[in-house]
Amino acid sequence: AMATTQDKKPEEEQSFIPKVELPKLEIPDKMPESFDEGSAMVVKLLAPVEEIAPFKLGQIQKLIEDIHEETGKAVAPFFATMQVIFLLAFTGYFVWGIVALCLDSPAMDCPCAEESWVWLYALLVIVIPTFLGTIMGCIKAALAMAKVEDSVPAPLISLPPPVTMVTLAILGIILWAGMSESCATFYETTHMQLLVL
């Protein structure tokens, strides 16, 4: 009886330990036979990337369809193609941005950092849109779970990321215009990737 009680205790303790399940990557069983199937496969595989992307083209197409249904359906194939291209480009851009920030980390405290803070700006360009895209994805998922997604105006979900990108672009232009020639030469010769980013 004592042995049975001792055996039950570990089982009871294990029952309180939550099981962590890793996300499953759904790999298709066969190769796509047409462009449409290939596009659908790429979108499905890159679904996690779409959640953190600052732009969600599907939301823009839905916004157009809400405004004018015929126009929204007419541009749907174009948006489907652009969605595939954008997800692939964003994946490459995001990985390259992280690599550039790591390789050019000395620019964080270089003499020109106080004047132009290019490294910090590049970090903001990578982090803020990605973080905002993640937050908007979570909000959209919460609205879908609460079954109130249709009652929320589409612009409230689709407009914040583009507005953020435009704001960051204006800030970048201001920083570029206020950069001295010596600092511009310094970044071009030693940290060119940051300028491109």
C-alpha cells in the first residue's frame, strides 16, 4: 500500500506540470502543380511571419472589398500574388536587418551616434513595426475568439502599421538631412549596411 501511494505521488505531481507543445510546421505532402497552389503553400508556411509583419495585405484587400465589393474581388488575385512576394521579401529583410545590427554594433557608441543615432534608428525600424504587427495580430485573434471581429471597423486594424511606417520614414528623412558630411562619410565607409537598412 505504501509503495502504491509513493507511485501515485509522482503521477499527481506530473499532472500539475503543464505540457509544452512546440508549434508544428505543416509541410505539404506533395509539390504544388500550379502557381495558385504554390502561392497558397508559401502563405501557409510563412503564416507565423505574416503575424509579425507590419503590413498585412489581406487586411487591405478586405478593406477595399468592404468599401466596394466588386473592386475588392477584382484585385484579390493581385493581392494574393503580392502577399507571397511580400512575405518572402520581409523574411529576408528581417533576417538581414538582425545580422546588420549585430555586425555593425560598434556604431552604437561611435562619435557620430549622438548626432544621428543611426544604429538606434535601424533597431527601431526592425523592432517597432514587428512588435506592432505582433500586437495587431493578437488583437485580431482576440476579436475573432470573442466573435466581435465584424463589429470593429477594418481601418482600426489595418491602418496603424502603415501609419507607423510612414512616421518612421519621415523620422529617417529628418535624421538623414541633419547628418553632417563627416558622419555621412564615416557611415558610408564603415557601416554602410546601416545606411541601406
